[in-house]
Amino acid sequence: MLFGMVSVGSSCSFLYINGILLFTLRKKPVFCETSRYILLFNLLFADTAHLVSNIMLYFLSSLRIKITYYACSTLVLLSIFTAPVSPLTLAVMSLERYVAVCYPLRHATIFTMRSTGMAIALVWGFSFIHILIRIFMLLYVFTKISLNLHLRNFCSKEAIFFAPLFNDFEEAYASTLFLSVGLAIIASYIGVALVARSVSTNKASAIKALQTLLLHLIQLSLILTSTLFSTIVVAIARTVGRADLMRIYNICFVCLSVLPRCLSALIYGLRDQTIRPVLMQNLCCWWRCSVFLNKGQS
């Protein structure tokens, strides 16, 4: 119970910060008209939706609540639908930083409101195609076996996509996705690093862009590790007891499922000089309002 309370508390805290940052990015016109902040909002929105669905799945499994197949499918498909959006958006954000440092005069013409919107639409379209492929594969599986609307196990991705066919597809899809995004981030990092050596470039801007790209690469690595969450837990379950497994499961849930989806708020919310004052002001304002309401109710 203690580990569960820590997991739920940390998840809700990160979810609260993400929500405040989403509200912050819609408070000023500069955040709604700048490509990097528009991409950041899309990243935070996808991470928050993915985090909400994962927390609900965690609640159901922790409280040992069994639901119908259709209700479980909705939660699982929401989690899977929003999962690829984050790495793909990280790739677009890395390219945006590369253009901003290497081609500063052409940045405003390349990353316009229209091109940024088209990039976001392509990211969500790619994720939607991924979901369609899974649904068609699921329909194919159900032509071979009968559908049981009452799940025997707790709601999870493995309970919905149980056939070995899905494991092979997941491995091929995840490998292709993260290899492509990783190459895009690494190529952007190398390009910015080469430009940072020139005399005419803005050293401070280039160094900050290098740090951001490096953090993106770390975040991508954590997201890739989160896709192996079930595999890691199953492997550990073979060697430890149930009590130790539950503790390890809670730690893995926070470190592999929650933390990778909350790094965006830390990377941009605390490091960006434009966002940080507004974010801190909103956080303090909400905290004061909550304290005031608690005192009023008491």
C-alpha cells in the first residue's frame, strides 16, 4: 500500500504540473504563435493523455477491478494511440532546433504556423494508422477464435492484444519508430555541434540547443524503455516473490511509464526563460487558491 501511494502521488503530481504547463502555453499569444511552443503543447497534450490512460489502468489493476472487453479496449487503445506521438514530436522539435541554429534567417519561413500544423497533423495521422493496423489485426484474430467479453485477467495491453502476432508487430514497429527518431535527433545534434564551432554563430544559443537535443535523446531512450515495461516485469516475476514483485512493479511504473512522459515539463518548463516565470506564477497561484479553499472548508 505504501509503494502504491507513492506511485499514485508522484503520478498525480506530474499530471498536475503537466496540466498547469498546458494552461500556461495557452495564456500568452507568443506561446500560440511560435512553432517551438506549439510543438511543445502537442507533446505535453499527448504525454498527458497517455499518462491519464496509464494511471487509470494502474488503478484498475491495483484495486483488482475487472471490466468488460470493450471498456478495457477503449483505455488500451487510447494509451497506444498517444504513445507514438511523443517520439515523433521530439523528432520534429529536434529538427526545429537544428533549423533555428543552423539556418536562423530561414527559420521563420520554414517553421511557419501552417508547416507546424501540417507536421502535427502528420504525427497524429501516423499514430492513427498504427491504431488502424492493430484493429485490423485484432479483427483477423477474432475470425480464428471466439470473443470473450468478460476478461479473465485485469485490464492491460497484453489482455487485449494477446496473440503472438501482436508481439512480432510491436517489436518491428517499435524498432523502426525509435531508430528513425533516434537518427533524426542524432543528426540534428551533430549538425548543431558542427555549427557551434564556427566563429559567426551564437555560442550561447548553440550550446543551449545541444543541451536540449541531448535531453531529447535521453527522453527518447526512457520512452523506448517504457515500451519494454511488460517484458521487464514478466522477466522479474520469474525470479522474485509476489510481494517483491509488487514493489518492483510500482517502481518500474513510476520510472518507466510516468517519468518519461513528464520530462518535457522539466526540460522546457524550468529551462526556458520565457515559460518559467509564467509557469511559476501559475503554480504559485493555483497553490495559493488550493490553500485558501482548504482553509475556507475547514
